[in-house]
Amino acid sequence: MSSNATTHTTLGSSVILDPFIAGIPRLMSAEETIRVVGVGRTKFYAMIKSGEAPPHVVIGGKRLFAVDDVAAWINTRKRQSAA
């Protein structure tokens, strides 16, 4: 079984849900996102506070970032710096 798949049991049978098929975005922790973005932790949290960081959700007290949102955020900044 893939480490990215989720197993869901319904009426005694197991169904494997692939996040892409189920429409569920892959999520990264703040620490993973910091590594991808390439800024320091303090700077990143300042960016969150000011609204400059990628969009995120808070689930179970953890700040999580969708991989697609982070990629789009990075690509937007690449285009801005090229202009």
C-alpha cells in the first residue's frame, strides 16, 4: 500500500482512497513548507502573520499547506521577479 493512500473501512471491507482520486490535496506541515520555500522559520511565520505566505488550513492545531497551493505561490513569485 502506498504511504500516501488512506485506508477507509466500511461495513467490514477496506477501500483504499488515493488523495488525488478522492480530490483531497496533499498537505505539508509548516516545517516541510519552510524547507520548500527556502526561508528561515522566523521569516516564514512573519510572512504568515502579514498574509504573504501561501494559504493554509489549521487542522488539529497544526498549520498545514496544500502542495498545489505552495507550488502556485512559488510560481507567482517567480513570474513577479522575472517582470
